[in-house]
Amino acid sequence: MGYPHKPHPQETVVLSKHFGEVEARSYKGWVKRGGYEALKQALTMEPAKITDVVKESGLRGRGGAGFPTGLKWSFMPKEKKKPHYLCVNADESEPGTFKDREIMRWTPHALLEGTAIAAHAIQAEVAYVYIRGEFTEPCAIMEQALGEANAAGVFGKIKIYLHRGAGAYICGEETALMNSIEGKRGNPRIKPPFPAAFGVFGMPTTINNVETLVAVPHILRNGAAWYKGLSLSSPKSTGTKLFSVCGHVQRPGNYEVTMGFPLKDLLYELCGGMPSGRTLKACIPGGSSVPILNREETERCLLDYEGVVEQGSMLGSGGVIVFDDSVDMVYQIMRLARFYAHESCAQCTQCREGTAWTTRILERMLAGQGKPADLDLLLDLSENMTGKTICVLSDSCAAPVVSGIKKFRNEFEAYLAGKKHPVLAA
Amino acid sequence: MSVTAHPAPGIEEYQPVFTGKTLDQLNGILPRYPTKQAALLPALWLVQQARGWISDRNMTEVAEVLGLTPAYVKGVVTFYTMYHQHPVGKHFVQVCTTSPCNVCGAEAVVRALLDATGAGELGATSPDGKWTVIEVECLGACGFATPLLIDDDFIESVTPEKVAALVKRYK
Amino acid sequence: MPDDAVQLTIDGVAVSVPKGTLVIEAAKQAGVLVPHYCYHPGLSVAGVCRMCLVEIEKQPKLAIACATQAAEGMVVKTQSEPAKRARTSVLEFLLINHPLDCPICDQAGECELQDFTFQEGRPATRYSPDYAKRFNPVEDFGPDVLYVPNRCILCTRCVRFMEEVAKEPVLNVSERGDRAYIGIHAEARLDHPWAGNVVDLCPVGSLLSKDFLHKARAWELDKTAAVCTGCSQGCNVTLDTRENVVVRVRPRPNLAVNRYFICDHGRMNYRWMNRGDRVEAPLMRRDGELRATDWDEALDRVGTLLRGASGRAVALVSPRVSTEALFLARELLSGLDWMGAFQVVMGEEAPLAGIPNLALRAERAPNAMGAELLGYRRDYAAALAAAESAALVLVLDEPEVAVRTAGALLYIGTVLPEGARGAEAVLPIANVAEEEGTFVNRDGRVQRYLQAKPPPGMARPAWWVLSELLATAQRGDHPATPADAFDLLAATVPAFAGLSYASLGLGGQGLNREVRVPA
């Protein structure tokens, strides 16, 4: 639901059903709400069968990549020759995204249950939940929940451990996450090899997002067909998605809607529309790493993997950032570039130097010292930063820059023409 | 490893972190991983919890305990922004100013904090030693702008008006 | 064609390589050098510099050649427009913070950043002067290594070398993003016995040798293939000379011996090659004093001495002398009741942990094995004792000679030590950098070294002196070239059977018909 707001009638409340219920955090409270039934069921099933159900359901990774989850699980070796691992990606750091935080602090047992089921499906005895260091409250809640669940002995042979991050967005990248667990700098790895062949500690590993895993118990209990039926755009995008709406809306929060839901309705109905007297200028639908949509595109957009691509962006993590007409697009794009420059791990030349250079060009522009050639330079740098690096942080910096210049060129040109006052802080 | 650390002469004797309860905690963590190296991030958190920050000498101790080199540990410490490499104020404030919070007035919250705490400048410690304020990247609570961390307390929906009262709550 | 070979095309050239070969290596076979920085055949693949981006048909994105395995039917294009643009952009990104230090940077002339920028870079900057370059002061990492952070391109070769090859991770990458630099813990120093290799590995002038700092420009240097004389490992090296002075020693790749590395002891062990206090003319004893003369007279008089000698002869030889010289010395004394001995300075062994069978060896001389194979013994004390009553004592470049003899002392060496001042004759010879010859390392590998500079004055190579003496003393074949000398040795000494100077090449050859490994 749109926590902290009451559930909106147009929401399809499945994963967020118990947001706001303090009792749901406890083991007893969760069992009372039907919790751990799916796990009990899963532990009696063959691992391959669980994977089949999840495959059939069409569940796709909710962290941003949208990779079919069942297919990812099926990459793990069928015959177990080495230890298998599951890593839960709770590093949620994509600007605009705050759904995993809510899942963990309201329904920690849902995540633990989903984790255990997934671990069983991929034949892993150990699962690490990688929680970003800044999530002090969710971490404490998860620790408490884990203690209670362990005491109740629900996980069987599966061991779930919490591993706390220490402030690095890049550790949300699956291979960097594995390196971080191993006690290394959070540098992404070259692929191949892929995690299912050579993952954490060199062992076959699967990495799944929090939101992906909490869907699994529901799928097992209610069936794949039910999950597919929830969505408006089966079979390509199935189930529901938590959209974290933030920025300039009346009621920011996490809203759970069916796949294929119109973005326009999400913003104007569920979120109550723009702040008073303001109009929508731009929207970044999938966390800051995807192209920016202008007003027309936003109002046309359907929220599923294909629908957003049709409007020229991506569903990503579903972090919906809304900018009204008071926003200085150039300043915000600079702020995003600065984010990527700060988070770059420093391995690849284009990312390490390009994110910083991009930021500097934009800062100069905002200080009134931009040059006409700067726009073409930014576009050229962005192209050089796209598709040429170990991971896509570099591409993610380019996305807002390219789409921003394309769709809000007038704002950039205003700075170049000196028509606007230089802005160094909003 | 064969590398030995040689502390400069004249430095007062070093008090190890990993003794007693802290050592017990580390020993409880080690079995979770197949390698000692993997306990590095948790070990560094234990040091920061005990001492408030992680010095070069602490890094040497962690290296010895986990069978790594001091240089290796330093490379890891400097990668992760939450580990402090020098002492900070009694209360450490991290304010998110990335775009979603930025458009909701995060920078005004920062200015109010710098004022109310007396820190004056980002990264500086206030004269009374009580406060250090820094800007950080997305804290993952964008719908509750502006969020911030004061030590381990995660506080949502902070506005400039609420800052003074908030600061007063911390001694 | 072996079963596991793979056929692919690189820039239109068809090549066949073993399965698993990286495209960057396969390209070498096609005569294509794919520009790169972080890749090195002696280190793990990092794939971080992004310099080796190439286009591979049917692949949507450009690929890095250093991390892509050659596949059957692959078509690689290194010079397509997208590939060239991508590499040009990498160079641009590397140069934005890189200082314009070429005029004061040691690496100039042998700098890969210069080379590839000249080849594929942009002609002008789009960064300066609008934006300030990152600045960090120079750091002293340890005994010989300076780190200039401003020039560093973060290829991480140095970090990987210390971690994987030296197995002592004393370097790290610190910080993140464009604030990153190579760090060393405050309480640590880069004093590993093989640490100097990071200077060679560094593609730019970021890691520098203090020993070589501002000594010479790369283009002024003449480079000669040689073998290190520091110990019995026999690492292959290149001697860099400027105006006939040896100024630097660097490793020369040899996969069978030292791969791509040399130790710091060998690296610093060259100053003695430039000693000025040399014997520069043959000296003969006349009227109780050693007086300079010419070769004709010297050879004539020594020859007479040798022809008239009978009874005991003792040879005290240096294990730093070429195999050819040791052999010819033996031949010279073969008509007499002779014994020969050598002594070796010993030191502490320092292995390079990540490479099997590679270490700074305890025996600090390059040819102890050669001496042994030729019949010289290690019982130096016994030889000294025997020398006292010997008719003839031949000392071959052993400066620590404190020999007393009732007979004639013939000293053949580079310098004139106290103990040789009682000699009948002193014949000046070239040192290792001034001649060509061979050494036999501790593993029985025979390796050639070439001449890097001319010998001073009238000094000549030891093999030549001994060969001439053989002629004068009428004691048998006297070879006229180093190749002849070695081939004669191979024909005479069973241990060296089957080898020839030609077959040694520049990569060396093992005794007992081992297959030659190319350098």
C-alpha cells in the first residue's frame, strides 16, 4: 500500500498487505498472518519443482534488471558438487527507490521466508542478506526476526546470515555485492564467468532482490496462474510491483499496483497529483539510472517492462521520481551526475573520469561559465561512457544527461545564453 | 603474511580492540564465512563501534587478526564511505541531498543543521566537539524527504523547521 | 593442426590458436598489437583500463580483447570506426587528469600512454584549461620506488603484481571514483626483494625507480640482451647503456627462467660494470716491477712461460667468468698436473613466491654451475694450499685472491688487487658487459649474453686471451670467435653435447637436449 498512507482502492495489495502493522514483525505475528506455510510446503518439494513454478509464474527480478527469476535459478548446477549460495540484495541505493526498506521493516519474515524457499530451490545451504549500512532500523528488525525464526527452527538446514554493507551504491551490482561479502572492495567483476558458475567464494551463486523474493511464498501458495492473472500485461510482465513514488506528489510512498498499470493514474489518482498549483514537468520511472520522461511520455506510459521501454525509458527498480515545473532540470541532472561520480568504484577509465568530468561541465554551466560546445561535449562523453565498461554505472550516468539534453534542451541553452541566474544550490 | 608493521617510536602503547566481548563477537561472526577475509566488513564495524573511528593502527590490528595485510585493509576501508578514518563529532549526521530529496528541500535542511549544530561547514566538527554534519547520497527513504541519520538513528521527513528541536534531543 | 585449435580472423588475417587463447594474444599472431594498459601476460586479467576495446562481429557491444577468449569463426576488427572511437575516448579520459609532464618524466620515450595517444588519441584537449587537474604530491613508497599519483592511470598492475606474484599485498587501491590512487599503509614500505618490478610494469611514469631518476632519456639508451650476474638463477636482462655506461638493468622475458621479472639485487647490481679502476694494458714483471707492454710481447712471454712449465698448476677462477673462458683456461692447463677451484659469495635466498623455481639464489654468482661442470671444485682452501707449492698459478678474475706461491703467478683479470701484485704477468680482460659469452645457471640452462659496451684500454675478452695463449703455448685448438669457442666446448665436454652457439639463441637451452624455449 502507499504506506504511510492508507491502501488505495486501485492498488493490488499483496506484498504490502501488512505494511504499518507492528505485530507483523514478530514471528508469532507473522505466523498468525499465514506466514511460513509456503516454506513448509517448499521444504517438501523437489528444488527443481519450485523453480518450475516460479518460472511458470513469469516473476522477473525486481531490483532493476527484470531478468526472469525462474530462469536465473535454473542456471545453478542441477547436480550439487560444491556449496551453493544465495545472496539477497538488500543494498537498495538507487535514488528514488525505497521499497525494500519498507518490506524489511514491516514484513521481515516475508523476506526470510522467501529467502529460505529460494535457497532450497537452488540447493544452497547458506544465504547472505546484504543490507546497506545506512539501513540501521531495517537491519535491527531483520536481526530480531532472524533470531526468532531460528529459535523456531523453521529454516531446516538452511543458514541465513545478515551482512551489513558500509556505504557503497555499487555494491548493489550483483558481482560487486559478492566481492563485498568476500571482504573486498566492492568492485564489479567481468562476466563471464557468471555467478551461477563462479560466484561468491568461487561457488555457484544466485543473487535476488528483496522484492523478488517476497513474491515467492505467495506464488507457491496461490499458484503461478494466480500470479500471472494479477497483471494487466501477462505473460510478459506478471504479478504486482511496488512503485516508490517520491519527489513532487501530494502523497509520496510505496504503491503496489498490478503490472501494466497506467503511470498517469499512479501519479494523479493514487498519489494525489502534483503539489498545489504545480504541473508535472518530468518523471524518472525506474530509479535515476533510466532515461527521463517528459510530461507527455509520462502520461502515456504503462507500468510494465515493455510499456516503459515503449516510452523510451526502463522500468528499472520502479523508483518513480516526480519533478514539477519548479524544478531546475539542469541542476538536478548535475546532482545526479555528482551521485554517480561519487559512487564510481574507479575500475573503468570511462566511468572513473567521465562521471567526474560530466559533473564538472554541468557545475560550470550552472555557474554561468558554460560554453556552446558543452552540450555536444556532454553527449559525446555520454556515448563514450555507454556500453563500454564492466558494469552499467557509467551508462546510468549518461542516461539522465542524454535524455535531459534531448527533452529539456531549452533549459540548458538558457544557462549557456546567460539568461538564467547561475544557480549553485537549489 | 610476512609484512610487519612498524609503528613510529614515541607513540603510546596501543590498546587492542579485539579483546573480551568484542573478540567474542568477532569469533561469533567468523564461522559464517568460509574465509577469514569475509569477516573484514563486520570486523571493521566492530572497531568503529568500539572506538568511533578506524585508525591506521586499528587497521593493522584487524589485518593481523584476519591474516591480511594492513595495506589491504586500508584499501577496503577507504572504499566504503561509512567508515570514518579520523575522529568525528560525538554525533555524526548524514543528510541525503540526492535529487529526489534535493527537490524536496534537502539542501535547506543541511544549512539549518550546520547552523543549529554549530558545525558551520560540511565535514567539520563543531567547536564543542558534539557534531559533524555531512551530505550523503541516496539513503533509500526518498518518499520521506528529507531523511537523515544521526549516529544509528534513522530519522524521516526532516524539514528546516524541525531541525532545532531535533538537535536539542541529542546531548 | 591440433584438435583443440581454434580458427579466427583478426583484421582480415586468419590465425589458428589453442582453445582458450585470449583475443589480445591471438592478435599478436596476426601481427596486431591491440593497445592496452592493465593487461599483462604475467598477471591476472583485470579488464579495467578498457583500452583494448575491439569490435567482434555479431556481438552487440565492443569487447575487451584481454578478457575475451578466441572462438571458432570469430571475426575481430580492431580498426573499425566504433572500436577506434572507443579507444580514442579512453585515451581522452586518461589524459584529462594526467599532467603534461613529458619533459620532466622519466617514462618519456618508453611510455605507453605517449605511444597510444600518438597512435590513436585526440590531437587536442577538451578539458584544459577550463577544469583543474587532480593533484597529489609524490610519495616515497620505499627503498627504490617513488609514486607520482598525478600520472597514475590506475591500471592496477602494481597492486596485482604484489598480491599475486610477490604474494605480499602491500599496495592497494584507495578511495573511490576519480579520487582513487595507489596506496600503501602508513606503517608499511615497499621493500620486498622483488618490488622493483612494479616500476617496469607501470605503463606510465607513475612508479619510478629512484636509482634511475633523471639519469637518462629512454631514447638515448642502447639496449643489450644479457644475463644477470647477481646470482645463479640466471634471469635474462637487458642492459641499458648511455654513452657506454651501464645505467639500468631491466628484465628480459624468458618464460623458462624468470618470466617477466628480476629481483632488486640484480636490478641494482650494475655499478661495478662501470668501474674505472681497471687494468688497461698487459703488465709484465721486469726488473722486479710490473710494467705495461703490448699484447704481442705479453702473449709471447706468457706463452714461453707456459711452454716451459711443468709439474703442478693451480687455477683459481671466478664463478662470474664466462663458460668459454673457464673451458679454455682448463685446456690451457691440461698438459700439467692441474687442479682448479672457485669460491662463491653466499647470501640470503629470496624467492618470488608466485612463480615456481624463481628466487634470488644464495649463490651470488652466475656461473658456479658452469665452473663445476668444467671440473673446477669448490674446495678453495685446498687449492690455495696447493698453490703455495705449485709451479704455475693462474688466477682468472678472482679479486679476493690472497694467494702465495713459489711458482709463477699469472693473473688474468679486470682489476688489479693487492694479492696479485706479485704476479709474473697481469693480462687485462673485459667484464661481463664488455664481451659476449655464456653462463650456465643453477638449473643447467646455458644462456648467452651480448656485449653492451667496449672494454677499456687494451683489455680483451677472457676467451680471446686464453685462446691466444693456447696458440702461443701450442696447446691445441684456439677458437677465433665466441661462437667457435662455445662450439669447441660443446664438442669437448660431454655435459654440453648437442648444444651449439646457434641453438642457444637468446632464450638459452638446457643441458641434455632440453627443448629450447623462445625468449
